[in-house]
Amino acid sequence: MVLCLLDVMRARSYTEFPVVDGDLLRHLALGFLPFLVLFCVNNSLLIPRLLFRNRYLAYLCATAVLVAVVWGCQYFRFFQNFVEHDFPERAMRRHGRPPLLPFPLFLDMVYDFLIVGVNLAIALIFQRFDDKLEKESLMKTNVENQLTYLKAQINPHFYMNMLNNIHGMIDINPERAQDMLIGMSNLMRYMLYDSSQPRIALSAEIGFMQNYLNLMRQRYPENKVQISTSLPTDRETCGVSIPPLLFLVFIENAFKHGISYRSESYVSVRVEVSEGKVRFLCLNSLHPLSNDRKHDGIGLRNINQRLKLIYGDRYTLATDASDKAYSVNLTIPAHETPDIGN
């Protein structure tokens, strides 16, 4: 509309008529009014009530009727001005007969279809964008719900194992069982409060692992079970965050399936931070009675789902079992954990 006004003002600047006056503005307003009505009706009524409700045939018919009505009004107005300014006599003298479809009316028809087409294209683009946002929102909500469900499964699994360990220690060494109960209360405090966050400092997670391993050292005799760790310093873990309770399932399984009171056993836990990656390694012994165990229990299935939901294909998890040892090697990004409620 502005470009049309400027073009008319440029043309009038070469004549004796004023560049802008009331008649010009009124003429342009009456000329643009049908296009404005066409756009408003199509954009506010036909597209949302017919097209976006999958009533395609009704939309096509209604649009055709709307364009016909608008173009009919333009046709009537054009010939009204045509007769009023004696254009038929001029056209007869110039061409011999009036044109079947005057060029201004042809342009009006083209503009009508262009307005509908461009309006439809823009509406579909915005609709696609809204659908994409809604889909992403639903996916994020679904991921959050799945992660919450998976974590709810991990916690009871952990509590059950720890209570069984303390129950077994009560008859053997009550004082040690009491210390283990205090240690477990510290672990539960961490799991109830700190682990509810989407991410947690790697140093805090390592502190939790150390408390857990100390409980296990009290649970098993030193001459039968060797527990070793190699953990990064606070300086190495500074600024690194990971999802909480990510390594717990592997350590639990190492003690559950790799320890025997009849023969010497070992559990080795190692964490490294280098080149923007956090690497977790867990190695435990295997014994004939535990060789037939299945490592793909509920805990491992949950942690695999959790890793896929959080990292997609940006992590690696490798397990290896031999006759005497079982190892877990997990590598995750150190600074790329999305802010989702996991």
C-alpha cells in the first residue's frame, strides 16, 4: 500500500495536480478496501475455521466464493468509474470496441489470488512452526516423565540392597551395622535432596560414591574383598556437572554379582576427566556361581534408557565379561548435559 502511494505521488509530481490530497487518499482507500476485506476474512475466518480443521473442500469453495464476491465488487466499482468518466467512448474511438476484460480488472483478479495464496502460505508456515513447538514441548514433557519414572525405580532398588546389607551385618557386628546405618542416612539425604536436580557437580557425585564404597568396606572383610578407587581431584572436576546417580547401578551390580565369601574378590572403580569427557570404569571379579547371572536387569535397563534420553548418541557404554572378570566402560560429555528434569 505504501509503495503504491509513493508510486502515485511520483507520477503526480510531473503534473499540475498536488502530490497528495484528500481525493487521492480517498481513491486509494476505496481501491485497497476490497483487498483488505479479502485478507481479513480469509485470515481470520476461513483459514482457522476450515483449513486448520481439515475441511479442505469447504475451504476451497468458500475461498472461491470470497474471491468472486470481492472481484465482483471491484468489477462493479471499475465500470461505475468507467462510465462516469466517459471511458467507453474513449475506448471505442481508440480500439473500436470496449475490451472484454480491462487490464485493471485483470490485475485486480491477479492481486486477489496473490493475496489469498501468500496469506495461505504464511499461515501454513506459522502453523507448522506452532506444531513443531508443541511437538517439542510434548517430547520434553514425555522425557521428563520417563526420567522421573526411571529415577523412582532406581531409588527403591538402591534402598533394598543397602537395607539387606545392613541386615546381614547386624548379627555379625552390631557396631559396624550402626555405622553403616549412619552412612546410609547420609546417602539417603543426598538422594532425596541433591539428586532431585537435573545436574549435579561431579565432585558431589564422587563424594557420594566414596560414602557408598566406605559402607561396602565395612560390609565385607578386608582379607577377602579388595575395594580400590582412582578418582579425580577437586581441581580436575571443577566446573564439571553430570546427571546424578549415573554410576550407582554399575557399582551396585559389581558388589551384588562380583563378591564371594568363599574366595578372594575385588571391585575397582575409576573416574577420569579429560578432553571434555567423563569416563567411568568399573571392574569386578566373577565367580563360578555368578557367571550365569544376567547383567541386563532392571537397573541396567533403566540406566541405558536414561543415557539415551539424556545424551542421545553422544555417549558410549561398553561391557565385557570373561570367566573371571566383568568390566563397564562408560564415557559421557562433561559439559553437555541438557537442562531437563532427569
